[in-house]
Amino acid sequence: MARLVLAALLLATVFLLAAGGCQPLGYVRTPPDTEMFGAQAVTIHPTFTRAKDWNGDGKPDGIEAVLELQDEFGEPTRATGRAMFEVYQYRQYHPDPRGKRHEQVWTWPLNTRQEQVEHWSRALRAYSFKLPFDPGNHTVVLAATFALNGGKPRLFDQIILEPSGRTTPVVAPASEAGKSQTRPARPRRTTQPPATLPATALAGAYGGVRPSDGALPAQR
């Protein structure tokens, strides 16, 4: 009798585990994995970051910022942490083109599955954020800081946004050197963008010079 009771308990336990969707624990990255495949640099995508019309009224509603994290091999990757965006007035012909900062600062945490899903673009292999700021007819500097979880150095990048939609990468100022990424963002690959991207977005894609190439702000 005792054996029958024990067998029944074992069968009930197996059934409950199967019904509950019991799954093995997720893989935990080792230190070498983190070193090679963890985020080492950040890039504001110069082609797809621009003022956008989100409600279809024909007027820009804000800036859609596309942020790409890169691993040790210069390949897109994901990471948990916090993305922060700042907008500055543009100072032409100045070593640091950032002028007066707009009072609003935009931050997004990327620490949960839902937050990752909301901002990750599979087509671009990057994060997308909607900044409710319309620069109008003004040229501005968009700066992005990504604070990684785990106490690592913050990653930094910035570009110049012109009213025409043109974007120009700029060199990080000396004041950002202490919080800059562990290595410069690598030049973008010259392969064609994914076929799912709009045809109008392909013009000039991957043709810009990245900050690691020592580019200075465009002079007009």
C-alpha cells in the first residue's frame, strides 16, 4: 500500500512539473563572454536618426534616435542599463560644437524583457527611442550616454542634426574622455542595409565617417 501511495505522489509531481512548464535555468555569461560579446561602444546611427512625423499630420513630432551598441568585434549587441539623451545648440567652427543644453533630458531604462522588446528593432539591430523634441529649422547636437549595469564605464556618442535631415558624426569632447567607452566605435560596415528598410533611407547609408576616423564637425 505504501508503495502505491509513493508511486502516486511521484506521478503527481511529474505531472505538475510538466504542466507548469518547468524549464532549465538560463545560461549565465562567463567573464570571457562578457569581455568579447558585451557592449564596448555605442553609436548614434547617422542614417536613421532624424526628425520624424509620428501622427501623420505632415509635421515633425520629435527626433527618432537609433542607438547601436557594439561588442569587441564591432558587431551589434544588446545590453541592460540606461540610455540618456541630451540636445544642445550647435556652435559652428567650435572644437566642442555643443552650446547651451536644452533643459529637458530623456532617459529610458533597459533592464526588463518588456523594456528591451519595446525599443529593440530587429531590422536595424539597434535600439530606437522617440524624443518628443522638434528642432524645427535649427541645427542641434544630439548626445547619447549609455550607462551599463555592473559599474562599467559609460558609453558616449554624439552627432549633428541639420534641418535638411543630414547628420554628421562628431568627435567626443575632452570633457567626456573620462566616461567614454572602452574603445572607439568602429566604422560601419559597407555591406548593404537589410532589405526591409525603406528605399528612401538607403541613400547614403553606411557612407558617413565615424568618430573613430577622427572626423571634425562639418563646416558650412
